[in-house]
Amino acid sequence: QVQLVESGGGLVQAGGSLRLSCAASGRTFGDFGMGWFRQAPGKEREFVAGITMIGGVTYYADAVKGRFTISRDSAQSTVYLQMNSLKPEDTAVYYCAEALGSPSPTARTYGYWGRGTQVTVSS
């Protein structure tokens, strides 16, 4: 059983930065992909970024490309999301998830989810 715990969310002004962390317990990361998703009030959960645990190949949603960076520390079983140049529209609950295979933009291809961390960007 994998448990994922997100941290690092908070309130930040537009243009600021936050770094989210996702720590896994229960077993070490295998060769499954990891992803970050977000869900704003009244909206569907959307893909933000993904990374393969072997090779570290990264994927980004167009809305965050160039501003967000996903990375992983396999030894620490932790995945990070560095968020720069934050905008009010980035406000959401951010979730990390472990993919059933390679990371993809589709939420149903992920088997384990954390409980999320709130990110609020003020204008």
C-alpha cells in the first residue's frame, strides 16, 4: 500500500513561488510515473505535470509550461513541484499521484493519490 503526502502549499502573491513536496511511504518508488494534478472549486481535476521515475522524463500542461518544474528524488521517495511566476488562476488544491504505468494527463491512469495541499495565489 502506497501512501502519498503532499506539503508546501500556502498563500502567495501573484508572481511569487512555492515548492510542493510529495513524500511516498509504504514502499519505494518503482518504475511507475508520478504526476501532479490540481482541482479548483467548481472545476474538474486537471493534469499539471508528470515525471518518469527512471530517466526523469517530464511532461507539463501548457498552462504551466515554463513556470513549473517537476523533479524527483528516488532515494528519498519524494517528488517535487517548483512553481514560479504564480498566477491567481493557479489557485487550487494540488494532488500528487502514482501512475499505474507511465505518467499521463488522464487521472484514471493513476492508482494512488495524496489528500492534496491548498495553493492560493492572491492578485
